[in-house]
Amino acid sequence: MNKRSVIRSVTVAPVIAGLTLAPLPALAQTSPEKSIVINEVESNGDPQGDWVELANTDNINSVDISGWTIIDNDNTHQPLVIPAGTSIESGGYISFYTEGGPSDFGLGGKDSVTLRDAGGDLIDETSWTEHAATTWGRIPDKTGAFAVTAEPTRNAANVAEGENTDPSTARLPYDDIAIKNLTLGADFAVEDMSGVDFDADGRAWIVNNDAGDIFVLDHDPVTDTYTEAGHWTTTYPDGQGTPDGEGITIGTDGAIYLSTERNNKDKSVSRPSILRFDAPTTTSGKLQASDEWNLRDFTGDIGANGGLETVEHLGGTVFAAGVEETGEVLLVDLGAIEPKLLQKFDSPFKGVMALDYTPSTGKLQVLCDEVCDGASIFLDYSAGTLTQTDSNIYARPKNMNNYANEGFASHVSTGDCTDGTRTT
């Protein structure tokens, strides 16, 4: 996955006529961590405060940025010091609010941002002469000169003015569904909850991609609330490593399958695998994978953050996996030690971030994230083949913000018959 520190909505302000900003040419990098750049700056318009986004242009190696500093053009301000243990994954993004913390400085209409490493060496800087109507970011993303962007894309790729990021042509049947945020305790007050799936009983299974932890939540339909019912750590079949769990799906036998991009003990190496875990018999502890199927031969050469973002069980030993870097859906048979590729479907999206399959209809929903404004398509699955008979590209539900959405699941339940009426 591309590292996204905060998931939230953004509002695009109108372009101000006559706005003049002075792009600053890219500076020569003076530190070993030359792959890190200032990528986007919000100096006006975010209700929470001003922020600075950093990006890692290296698609292979992660970079530790512990102790690095960010400061504006006023040297009397307390610099923002990046916390110990902070790194930017290969090809990833991370952003920091400059207001509200120990540093607590805002970014003005005529200002600058300077990034230095822990030793004080200059890494990158940019300046502007007026507030951008949207944000001030590199175009093309990560590598270009600074310019006014089309919209804020915090912790995601920058978009040039005039470029449309919403490819949708239709609305979902549940377009007006109510959206409810869940408060689930301290274990969920962390970054990087990624995949989610419902089992046949309506339990929600969730994976944290950074730690590879698996959670299960029980749903109370009367109060419409969820409570944690289990939490496990995971390893590879040899009992070692920390799988970068991106997607999760539950087999008909209760076994858990995770799609992964790499071993987080070795973050610079791509390892696009599907792991299988026996159905847990406890509510906590360590789960050791019983099987691993590496799909590198099917994904081709991809970065350590561009692998299997999602997985979905379609029945029997057949699974669908979504590839972040290529936007492909891989249909695979995992019925043997070596995986078998049944089909490779090229979606219209830059990346496939979530999949959701409904057995009763045979429909597989394929979702992109905020890069595509949360759009999705539907594929028909039958007898080991995916086909697209519906050419529509569906917009996200109208009540849902444009999240960096890496997990989606649906569950349909039927209520009791009361006075001749049954609710589904």
C-alpha cells in the first residue's frame, strides 16, 4: 500500500483569478536520503490546520525520517520534529500538521517550507507568494516543479489542474445509504486498518497491514453496534516475519486468507503472497500461516508497496486478488501447492484497492480509492471466468467522503417476518 497517515475528506476551493505563485526549481539533494521530497503543501483551507506532505520517490526502499525537521520561513518558530520510529515506505507518502502540536506554526500566504534531516542537512524546500486555491504540489507527482494542484490529495498522488479524477458514470443501488463511524477502542485508534470481510454469520474480519494483526467484530443488529470478539498476531508458515496484511477474506471452512505485499521485517522486498490461516480456536494469540502462495510470476516486477492490496474468496479454491500497482484483478486457483492463474483482468483503475463478492448474484465489486474518487465496477463470476457485462463505473455512495479506502465489505441479512413484512 501507499502509506497514508490520515484518512479524511477534503473540500476543493474555487480557483482564484490572477493567482500568482513562484515555482521553486528542485534543489540538489545534499543528504543520503535523496529520495525524500516535499510533495504537497496545504497553507489555507483545511479545517484541521495547515499541513506538509512528504513523499518517497524510491519504489524499492523505505527511508527512516526520525528526527527530521520541518519549518516555515520564520526561524523564531519551533520546528516540527518528526517522531522517532517514523519512516516513509517505498513509493509512499506521509504528512504532518504544522498547527496544534509543540511546533504550532501556520503557513502564510507568502511563506516557505524547509525540510532538514536529523543532522540538520537541507533535504528540500519550496516557497510561494500567495495561498493556493487548492494546494501547492509537485506536478507531475513527486518529480515535477511546484504548481497549483486540481485538488488536495493528502497522502496520495498529486493531480494537475484540469485533470478529472472522477471516472464514474452511474450511481450505486445503495447510493443514499447512511454512513456511520464506529468507535472501537484503543486497538483501532491506529493507522493502517486495511482489509475487511464478513463471514456467513455477519462477523466482520479486519486486518491491520502494518502489524499484520487480525481482528474480528461481532455485530448487534438491535443496537447496530460492533464489539471486538478476537485479536491475533500473524506469522508466515515458518513462524517468522510480520506479514503486511492488506486484504482479508474468509473461506467456507472458516479459514482466514490474507493478501500481502511484503514481510514488514524486510520492507524493501516485494512479496505478493496470499496466506492461509486455520480458523482460530481461541480469541487471541499468534496465528501461524498454514500455506503461502506467492503470485510474483503473475504480478510481474512490482514495488514493495504495489502488491496484493485485496483478496476475495469466490468459491471452492478460487480467489480474486487486486494488484495496487497495475490495477489488475488476478483470478487464481489455490487448490495446489503452486498457484494457478485462471485469468488476468485489467480494470480501468490505476489501482485495485478492495474487492467484494456476493455469491447470490455472482457479482464481484472492484474498487479504486481516492485516486479515482472511490469509483467501482462490477464483474460477473462464473465457472472460473470474470466478465464485465455492465460497462458502468459507479461513484461512491453520496454520503461517503473521498477516503483513502483500502477495505470494503457488504453483508445482507434477512429479518423476521412481522405482520407480513420481512426486512432485508
